[in-house]
Amino acid sequence: MDKHGSKGQAMETNMGVDYVVHYKFTSVDKKDAAVQFEKLVSALGKVGLATEVRQGDRTSLLVFVKVASSEHLYGEIYRSRARDWIHGVQSSAPPKEMKEAIEKDPLTEAERLRIIHQLITNSEGDGGAGITPKEGQWKNVDSIFALHNHQYNKEWIKKWSTSYFLSAEDLDAIRNRLGERIAFYFAFTQSYFSFLLFPAVFGVSAYFLLGHFSPIYAIVNAFWCIIFTEYWKHQEVELAIRWGVRHVSQIENRRREFKHEKEIRDPVTGEMVTWFPVRKRLQRQLLQIPFAACVLVALGSLIATCFGIEIFISEIYNGPMKWLLVFLPTIIVSSFLPILTTIMTTIATQLTTYENYETEGAHETAMTQKIFVINFITSYLGIFLTAFVYVPFGSIVVPYLDVFSVTCQAFAEHEKQLTVSQDGFTINPDRLRKQVIYFTVTAQVVNLAMEVIVPYLKRRGFSKFRQFQNDRAARRGGALPEPSENDHPEEAVFLARVRNEAELDVYDVTTDLREMVLQFGYLSLFSVVWPLTGLSFVFNDWLELRADALKICVEMKRPTPARADTIGSWLDSLSFLTWVGSLTTSALVYMFSNDGLGPDGSPEAITGWKLLLAVMISEHAFLTVRWLVRVAISKLDSPGRQKERRERYAVRRKYIEESLEELSKKQGPVELAPDEEKIDRASLEEDARHAGESNVEDRFWARQRGWRETAQVGAGYIERGPSEDPKEKKIQ
Amino acid sequence: MDKHGSKGQAMETNMGVDYVVHYKFTSVDKKDAAVQFEKLVSALGKVGLATEVRQGDRTSLLVFVKVASSEHLYGEIYRSRARDWIHGVQSSAPPKEMKEAIEKDPLTEAERLRIIHQLITNSEGDGGAGITPKEGQWKNVDSIFALHNHQYNKEWIKKWSTSYFLSAEDLDAIRNRLGERIAFYFAFTQSYFSFLLFPAVFGVSAYFLLGHFSPIYAIVNAFWCIIFTEYWKHQEVELAIRWGVRHVSQIENRRREFKHEKEIRDPVTGEMVTWFPVRKRLQRQLLQIPFAACVLVALGSLIATCFGIEIFISEIYNGPMKWLLVFLPTIIVSSFLPILTTIMTTIATQLTTYENYETEGAHETAMTQKIFVINFITSYLGIFLTAFVYVPFGSIVVPYLDVFSVTCQAFAEHEKQLTVSQDGFTINPDRLRKQVIYFTVTAQVVNLAMEVIVPYLKRRGFSKFRQFQNDRAARRGGALPEPSENDHPEEAVFLARVRNEAELDVYDVTTDLREMVLQFGYLSLFSVVWPLTGLSFVFNDWLELRADALKICVEMKRPTPARADTIGSWLDSLSFLTWVGSLTTSALVYMFSNDGLGPDGSPEAITGWKLLLAVMISEHAFLTVRWLVRVAISKLDSPGRQKERRERYAVRRKYIEESLEELSKKQGPVELAPDEEKIDRASLEEDARHAGESNVEDRFWARQRGWRETAQVGAGYIERGPSEDPKEKKIQ
């Protein structure tokens, strides 16, 4: 941001560029690169895009792309909207006249960029240029990105940093600029932040009035978690309707990597589609079970080992250098955990690819689930070990920890320092609380800082490295002139900015979503240990929302708008964490409610059946309450849902009124019919009554003419009916 | 059925009658009755129905009704179908031309009768005659019923009684004749019967190979319950689509008894609608909690008391008359339980009415839930007491049962006969099994017999009573002539039959559904006690299906067809029973697996935490498996669902193709556009390049003309790029 201010107005124009294609080449494949480059611009040109090329850095080109004719763009937009309607995303059809359709529902920046991006990346069969960065014939295409609107970004950050809450309009603005997928993340975090105010305030009161492990806090907190999760489900639908993207996740974007076994005819559309047997996929999905076991064993044993070492050093070891040695487990975890996580994530990616999903959505869901399993273990296992192994079984387990004496044997002066002291081992009741505070305060702050600072350092380092390279080349005398030296003066500032943006990372919204969901997990699972958790999160999340906005604006390429109607399978993770919360919280309350020493003053007094009973009751109460909350929330109507129903109703109403009008014209008023008929049929019936040739049914219906005669005959029957005295009648 | 055969052909004609209105009057209100009768036939005439009146019994009239003009009926049918489409029941709109619409989708008997019934009973505002039997001004109208088609019924019963399975066509036939609501009951029972074959066969094998309380049987049985419940959910949707009634339960039939607080404008349709505050209803619904408690206490204490008495008499008492006294509790239960159940059902009805639901559907759901609570207690509490009170706590509880000594004090010869024998009390391990056999065999057979025989006896008794009355009147000399004496000879047989049908009861399908659901409960909850349960049910249900068909044909009035797209909230009851089954079965297996004597040979060895752990594991396994089964079944596609999607797709596709054709006419082929444009723009751009007055953006885009120039310029950049040796490049 610093240098932008000085260059003034020139910063503001993006030259009408819609997308920039970053084309990299190496010094060895120049001929090839030139041929492929021609293919690239020709493909872009053929789908109606205007192109301009400029030099990027020494070995890359920047191809600027914009839509050549707005007529063409409108055609694409109309096609996209019509497709939405066919698949049920829109409840009313777009007007048949294209211009009218665009005017009725004006184009947002995000929709424009999304459609142009589709034009560039869609396969040729779907009417696109079929450009797939870094793949196949397009391996030289490094990235395709839109340009930041710096002026807008500046105002955005400024506005946000001075407001406490984001309004619905703020979220709409994000949606209009960055697309629904990112807008859903901000909407979710904002919603979560607003909800957090309650546990923050209640948590502070509970901390001072109720103390730790208060059953009241546990119940209120569980209730809050249920309401938040269920409310968000409701809110999500509402937002999807507001943004016109409901059911958009059902429009299936086929994965390019999908490998089909044969082609079959789609029973719905009648088109030929590629197909992969479901049973085969199911078999491959079964591999998830050994995968989950692997993750648990690999990450679990690392965490458990470090946990053991830490306890050994902090609780048993009492030799020299203890102050330094206590950091040992942290160092081991910090260095090995990221490596293991990366390995596991790679395996997860391969496994998901092997499962061979047909659509992007299904692939992403499967991947998200695996990522959640990995993160669940890395985030919560440490606390689980403390709460459910160290405390209840500490006195049994700890003596065996002398296997870890190897870690500090070098420093110990004599054996005694490596064994449990004669007084016997006592459990440190404060360990659990400290650990929760670490995860909910320290780790959150560190994490937030990392998110902002690391990319900054990375950029700085990268630019330093390039400087160094240039200097070295200059010293050798082989230095080529800086590409920027050839820039047209009036484009120089603009090109410098684009070169800068081309080097930025791509923003991935799932990372941020995961962070929020895992944070929610601490609240749901362990906040009963330390009720100030909510308060800490309120501060953290206010900053988080702003830091994310800053990150998107400054440290990342402008994200390509994508649509979504949900935060995806993270929602299932939220439900799952709420459920597990009902188990852990009740167990923690039962075990620690007497200030960390179990119900009877010592952890040994924890009895199995009471613990299990507490957990069972809590779980069933949770399920019942969740069911009730769901029923109550399903009763909530909302403007969006009403609008949707109204539109659908109006379309059909109109159609039916047209047909009914025709109908009533033909039929005439209903009331007159019987009388008219009576007059018409009178003579006929008179005949029929005397004609022996008509059948029994006709004669049956001809005995009384019209309802007046029926009434008379009936009155006659009633008159001739029994007329006993009232007493007699009652018996009957 | 007996006398029908003799009268031959005359039985077969229903005289083209659509409905019969049974009008009753008393001897005291003759004048009033005649006036009201005129109103009745006039109301019927005004909605286009032809009427004929004949005498019923001495104090009633039979009004025969048929549609006067088929044109009018078609109009009504078209309106009904159009309404279906507006509310989303049909995915494609009915053709605008009425005749075409009727021909495309021919009219079934059930649809015809349903629509005529609506014509008679709908309010005048909705275009009906507004006749509400037994209410308000129509209090003399006893019933409105269609006539049986005896010839058809005979063939139906004959066909069914000689076939093992019902085919999809058999179910379609029921749907076409009796409507979807009853067809859904038969479809459910048929589906359940087919599924039962597995537990029947497996149960027999388990009985001989695995013995009682086998964990393997328990697991397989739970799995079967889950699959059946989830499969039925899937099947239900499929049937609803097949029968064209999907979402029909969302067409809200407003309850006539609904009391509104104010009128508001419906946000969807814009019409004024009556409204009752949701919060107020919620408050009233809270009364369900004390109601459920009441039911539990009232029924529970009766059942528990009789249980106590039974145990006292059979296990403690050893005086004279024991063989007779053991029947005492059965007699108490048999006489008091129906009374209490009736009282509770009355309270439930009043409570449901007080909750003031707007729609028939919501009212029925609320009522069904209450009925289920009552039935759950009466059906299963006895076995629960044996399994979870008598066996584990028997030795503690039984000595206190001497309070029941009062029941047989009169027969006892000395005190000893009323106290626990010196040998101490031992639990009777066979009691549980005997009880389960009683409920799953004896009670089922008795129930089935009652269903068929009781109505028959009732009819016989009623006709005897009338005979007796007539005779008495004849003896007094005041006997009026039998109404049948005035019948026209050619109508006599027909009228006799109608008089007979007018006296029959109304068929209520929920009673039969409830029976099936409760039967499923025994299988899910307790069949591990006696694995032959499934076998017993297979026989019972084969008969049940036929008995129900017979009942509908012979012992009940012909049911008025009604639509439904589900078996309603009984489905929730099924899910609930499956869930509870996972708890009871695991507990039973743990407690009794060592032949009814607990894990270590004596019930005292049952440990709390092991029991709870078994139940918890079982419950979570159940929830996981259910989730997996749901996912798997949701993946199943089906012809019906495909048809629905195909229709929706076709409608939209057609619309969009029309608009896209217009679009492409205007636009011309996309591929040519850039080249054409290039030629057109060439001179303009040349100008722009030299004109200083154009702005920076225009100049930016004018530097390269078309993609060919971009390609050339790009190739130039690549050419001038760094050309170091490959080794150097790699470092870079």
C-alpha cells in the first residue's frame, strides 16, 4: 500500500483489463514457447477476447485480455443465467428478450469476471478457449488473474477498520466484487462474531461468579453452540436466496481430471455422459478408514510422545537446565508436526483424486472431510490427552514415562533427578487450564500474526532474491536490461503494478474457513475449562475479519469470483464438533467440577458408571434440544424464502388463470346449469318414465325431476315417518 | 358376502350413483327436518349434482347423488389438477386445453370420487356445497359415502387370497380405486412383509444355531431395522412420484375447526388469510410434557401394579386357587387398560384441538404423536419392567410385593403362603421369554381375530336388535310397514344393499398403520429375546393384509379416497423404535447372554459401567451405520425420480432453446467475430494510434491489432529473452 499513494491517479486505472494471463517461458524452449504463445492468443481471440501483450519479468509475458464486444458478453451472460434456471437455481425464467434480461437483473463485477473466466477456461465443447493453467499444452500459462481495484480496496479497508459490525450491505458489496464463495466466508465469520458476544459476556460472568467447570456454564454454552449451528444453516439458505445462488452447488462442474470407464446416456437430459461405477468408487472410499487410522497413529504418536516428554521434564525431572529443556517438546512438535501434516495432506489429496469424483463439488467435499480429520487430531488431541489420560490415569501412566529420561540424561547430574520423587507423583491440576489458554489465546494470536506477516516477509525475501540475482548477473556483465525499461512511459506505473500482482499468492478461502471452524471447536469442546475463551475469540475475530480483508487486498492476487450456496462440508464439521462437545463437556464437568480434583477430592474417586451416565444423559439431552431447536428454526419464515415462493407462485398462477378463463367462457356460470338442464330434459324424462325400453339405471334417475322434486318426495317420506311420543323415541 | 351370490346380476349395478347421503331425522323435529332436507338437496343441485331420494330405515332418507354433466366434472378435475401444479405436486403443467388434459392423464375412479366428495363437502367459497356431516346446520346428515363395487371386491379378495405377494400393479389398482392414502398403507405393509422374510429365515437359523440373546442376531436384526426404515423412506418418495402425489401433503387443507386470532395478508399469494400466533401455539404445545407425564403415571402405575400382583401370585403365593388367581392381573389389565386408554385418547384429542392447528395435516401429525406415546407405554412397558426391573433388581423389589397379599388373602390358608419362601426368592429366567412370546404371537392372533370378528358380531347384534324392536312394535299393534315394502321391485335389491352399507362403520387407516408400526417395535426392541418373532409376524402379516382387504370390502363403508404422499408421522415412530431398539437390544444381550443369568452366571454380576458402555457403543454404532445407510440409499436413483427430473428439464430446456435461437440469429457465429471486427476496426485503430486526443486506455488497447499482432509481439519478447546455457537456467 505504501508506494501506491505517491503515484496518485495513475494507480486507479486498470486500462479496462478484465484478466491478465501470466505466460512463463524458459530460455531453453524459446521456439516452442513462441509457437505455444501463438496458440494461446489465437484461442483467446477466437472466443471474442481482445488481447495485448507486454513483457513481464525476463522470462515471462503478460497477456492482457478484455471482452471485445459487449454484445458477445451479454450473450454469454444470458446463456449462463438460462442454464441457472434450467438447473433450478433461479425460480423464475429470464425474460426471453436478452437486453431486457440484463437490465432487469444488472450485472455485478463478480458475475462479469466469473463469466469471462469461464470463457477463458471452459473446454472448447462448452464454448470456451479451454485454457487450463499449468496443464498439458498450457503448461507455460502460469496463472490467469484479474487486477485489483486499489482505490476501492483502500476505501474498503478504511471503512472496515473503523466499524464494529459488518452490515448486510457490506456483505453484498463483497459478493458483488469477489463472488459468493468468499462472501459466504465473510458472512459466516461475521455471523459467528456476532454470536460470540454472548459467550464472551456470559463467560466473563461465569468466570467470576461460577468458577471453572460450572455445569451451568456447560449447559448454556452447549445450548449456544446448537443455536449458532442451526441458525447458520437457516441463514445460509437465506443468503443464498438473497444472492440468487440457491441450489448452485447442484450445478455440477465436471472435474477435468475425472477418468470415466464408459459413456452412457443421461436418463434425464438424453445426452451422452461419461460414467464411473459407483461401487468401484465405494470400494476406493473404504481406503479412508486405513487412512484415518494412519493419521491417528502418525500424528497421535508424535503428539503423545511430546506430551509424555513434556510431562516427564516438567513434572518429574528436577535436574539442571530444566528451564531450557521444557521447550524441547514444543520444538519437536513445531518442527515435525508441519512435516507430518504436509505428508498426510499429500496422501489425502492423492486418495481423493483416486476416488475419482465426477464433480468439483464432490471432490472438494471429500477433501474437506479428510482435512478435517487431520486438523481435528492436531488441534484437540493434546487437550484430550491431558483431560482423559493424564488426569484420570496419571498416577498409573506417569511412572512409565522414565523411558523419556533419555531426552535429558545428558543434563542430569544423578539418577534421582530422572525418577519420580519419593513423595510420590501428584497430578498438576492446572495443566489442563494452561493448555486450553495456550490454544485459545496464544496460538490464535500467533496464527493471526503469521497470516499477515509471513506472506509479507515472503514477498520481501523474493524481491531481495531477485535483486541479488540481477546484481550477480550485472557483475558478470551478462545482465539484460530490466524489462520495465522498455515500458511506454504512460503505462509504466500500471505495468509495474501488474508485475507485482503477478507474483502474489492465490487466496484460498477454505484455509480461513477451517481456522474459524477449529476455533469454534475449542469453544464447544473445552471452553468449560476456561470460560474466558469466548472473550478471547471476540477480540481475535474482530481482527481476523479485517486481517483477511487486508490479506485479500494486499498480499494475494485478486481472487477469481466463484459461486457457492453454502460453506460446504465445514457445516457438517460444525455439527460434529457441537455433538462431541456435549460428550467432552459433561465428562469434564463431572471429572473436574471439584476444582480439578474429581468429584470426591481425588481423581481416583471418578467412577466409571457415573461418568458414563453423565455423558449419556448429556448426549441425549443434546440430541433432544438440537431436535427442538431445529423444529423451532424450521418454523421461522424469512423475507428471502417468501420471495422465492412468491415468484414461483406468481409464474404458475398466471399460467393457470389464462387456462381457467378459457374454461369458464365455455362452461358458463355453474349455478344455472341444473335448472337449464331440468327444462331441457323434462320432456325426455317424461318419455323415459313411460318407455319400457330404457334400462334400469335410466329409470332410477328419472323418477324425480331436479332437486325440487327430490325435496318434495323427501318431505313426504319424513311426513309419513314414525310419530311416536318423545319418550318412546328416546329408547329407539 | 353370503347373500350376495344368490341375487345374481342385480348386485352388480350401482345405478350410476356416485355418493349416497344418509339423512337421519327424529320423530320430534319433522317440520325442521323437512326444511333442512330441502336445503340439502338444493345445495347439492346448485353445484351441478343430480339427486334422487329413497327411504332408508324408518327415520332416515337416502339421497343418491351423481354428477349431472360430465362437462362440469371435467371442469372440476381440471381445476384440481391446475391447483396441484401451482403447489408443485405436478412437475409439468396440465395442457391448456382441458379435453387434452383429461385424455393425457385419464381419470381414475379414486380421483373422480375424491373430486365429487370435495364438491359436496368444500365450503361455498371454494365452489362446493359446504355440507359437513353432523355439524351445524347439517347435523341431520349422518354420513356421505360411495357404494361398494361388489363384483370387483369379490374378484379382488379372490385374487389376493391365492397369491403370496402383491405386485406393483396390485397396489396401483388399490390406489386407483381407494385413493393414495389407503394404497400407502397397503404398500407399506406389503413392503414390510417382504422385508420380514429375511428376519424370519435368519431368526429360525439363529434360534437353532445361536440360541437366545445372541449378539450376532442382535447386530443383524438392528441392521435389518435400519435398512427397512431407510428403504421405506426412499420407496415412499418413489411411490408418491409414481402416483403423481409428491408434495401433496404440502397442499394445506385448512381445518374447519381452526380458530383464528386475526386476518393477515399472505406474503406469498397476496390473499387475506386467517392467522394464529405461533408463540401461543408453542405455549399450548408445552402442555404435551405434563400430558406425557400423566400418561406415563396413569398407564404405568396400572401396568406396574398388575405386574407386581402377577409376580406376587405366580412367584410368591403358594396357597390354594393359585391356578385361578394367576388370571387376576390379566383380568384387571383387560378391563382397566381400555378404559384408561380411552380417557387418555380423549384428553389427547382435546389437547390437539386446543393446540389449534391451521391444517388437517399438522393436526393429524400432532394427534399421531400423542397416540404413539400412549401406545408405546401400553405395548412395551410390561416387557421393559421384566427386563430392566424384575431381573436386575428382582431380589430387592420382590420382598416388598407382599403389599399385594391383599389380593389373595381371602384364599390363603396361613401367612406362610403369602411370604417369600425360606429358600429365598429366585428369579424366573423364563418370564421374559414367555412375555415376549405372548406379545408377538398370542396377542397378534387375538388382535387379528378381533379385527374381523368383532365388527361381524356388532352387525349381527345390531340387526337382531332391530328385529326385536320391530317385533315389539308389532305386538303393540303400532308397527309401521317396513320401508322396503314401498320399494320399486326393480330397485329393491339395490336399495336393500345400500341400506345395509349405510349401517357400516367408517374405515380408519391409521388404526391399521399403528398396528404395523407397533409390531415392528417388538421386532426392533425385543426380538433378541426370542428370534422366532420374525417368523410369527410373517404368517400374521400375510393374513393381516388379506383381512384388511376383506374388512374394507365387507365390514366397512367404502372409504372416501384421500391423497397422501407418506405414511405420515408413523415414519418418525419407526425411526424412533429403531433407535430405542439399539439401546434395549444391547442391554438385553449384555444382561442375559449367559442364558438369562447375566454375564457371570447371576444377575447380581451385572456391573453398571459395563452395561452403560455396551449401550453407548451400540447406540453410536447404530447412529454411524444409519448415517452410512442413508448416504448409500440417497445415492440410489430410481425410475420415478428420473422421470420427475426429466420432465422438469424438458420444460425448461424447450423454453431456453427458443430464446437461444433468437440470440444466435442476432449474433452470428462466434468464431468469425474477431476477424470481422479486425477488418472493421483496422482503420479506426490506425487513426487512434496517432491521435493524441484519445485517452490512455484506448491507446493501451490500440497498440496491437487483433491476436495475430499480439502473437508476433509476444514472439519478439520471447526471442529477446535471456538465452543462457541450460545449467545456468536451472539455478534461476
